Amino acid sequence: MIPSLPRPAWLRAGTTLYLALFLAFLFLPLLVVAVFGFNDAPYPAPPWHGFTLDWFIGNEAKGRTGLFGDSEILASIWTSFTVACWVTGLSVAVGTANAFLIERARFPGKAALSLLMLAPLVIPGVILGISILAFASRLAEFADDTFGLELEFLRPGLPLVVLGQFSYIVAISTLTISARLKRFDRTLEEAAYNLGASRAAVFRTITVPYLRPALIGSGAIAFLMSFENFNTTLMLVGADSPLTIMMYGRMREGATPVLNAVSLFLMVASALLAFTLMRGGSSQKPAPAA
């Protein structure tokens, strides 16, 4: 249909209804969780009993421990933040190397290697976590039996959580950065070489500034995906529980509005982080060649 032509009334109404239902499906559960984080009741569900901030700041008189006074939840948030930082750094660094390997290098089996890099994206997170745990445990047992070495980083714990999340998030970073690198005009690099610039100078002043939006965007995606990951993390976690595992344990014990408060806090923090990083990446302009 030509966009300039008027649409029938039934089509306009159907489009509006579809958009309304789709947005309600996406955001209504989040809105309910956010609202009942302020409910003055010991359970995180209707009916409404009045407004309160107890589930954020606590209330000793009523025996309520708020989000900002719950040491276990705060520790789990810090654990998730630490893991996400490691996963983000590794994913962006290795994803950049993968992107150059795919887009710039020529070697036999390149197509097969490109497909293998994407394989973790189609493997269920639980299966991926179990596979990594089994493989790492066998390596640890072999090192212990053969050489008498106790490799703790191969046992369930944060190093293994980082490795498990990195194994599939790096594929997303690779795709994001490769898509940007594919559109790069290499004549800019060739012109800089002709003017006497070194490879390091060209990479620093031309290539990296051009890739900066993709680097920042892939970093934001990697951080958020790592922070909210559950399936793979559940299989690899040790004594220090990230936030998703902590919330799962709390839900099994009996949910309280503190979990609603945590969810609202994370929704706001994630939205601000994503908006800030995306805006920073889009506002950057490539620097001129030296």
C-alpha cells in the first residue's frame, strides 16, 4: 500500500489495537512489579494496601528489611556487577579480534569457523552451562590426579560463571562489531598509509573511532545480558551468588515486595545505563587521520 493513500478505518483501528496489545504484553508485567514494590503489604501482589517505602529503606518497627539494608542482596548485586564487567571486557576484546579475523583475514575454512563462532547462540543456556561444568571438572580432576595441582578456577564459582557467560555473549559482540567493520571504507586506511602513518596510528585514529559506536553498543549489550543471565549461571555458580540466583532462592523461600523493589531498581538502572552508553556511542565521531 502506498503510504500517502488513506487507510481504511478498520485497518487503522486494527493497527492501533495490535500496538496497544503488544505494548501491554511487554510493559504491563513490569508496571505491576514496579507498582507493588511500594505496596504496604507483606506480599508482592494485589490487593493494594497503601503506599510505603519500607521495601526500599526498611522499617524496624514492622520488622521489614528494605533493599538498601539487605546485605545479601547488595552483595549479590556487586557480584553480578563484577561478573558483568569481566564478561563485557572479554567479549568486546575478543569480539573485536573475531570481527577482524572474519572481515579482513583470508584462510581455508573461514566460512566454517564463522559458523562455529555462532554455535553457542543456538545452544540452550542450561546445556551450555552443564557442558562447561562437566568439561572444566574433568580438567580439574585430571590436573589433580596427574600433576597434583588443585585448579580452583575450574571448580564451580565466579571464574567459571564468567567463562560460561562469555562463551555465548562473545558471539553477539562479534556480530555487532563485524556488521560495523563490514561497512568501513578501507581507502581511508590506505590514504593514511600513503601519508606515512604507521599501522598503530591508523588503527588508533581511524579504525577505532569508526568502530566506537559498535564497541560501546556491544559492551552495553554484553553487560546487560551478563547481569540478567540465569540459566547458564545456575549451572556454574559457587558460594558467591549473583543477583539472579539470589532472587531465585528468595522466590523459592517465599517472595516479599523486596524483590519487587530490586526489580524496579534494576529496571531503572539498566535503562539509564543502556541509554547513556548508546547515546555516548552515537554522539562520537571518527577522528581525522593523523
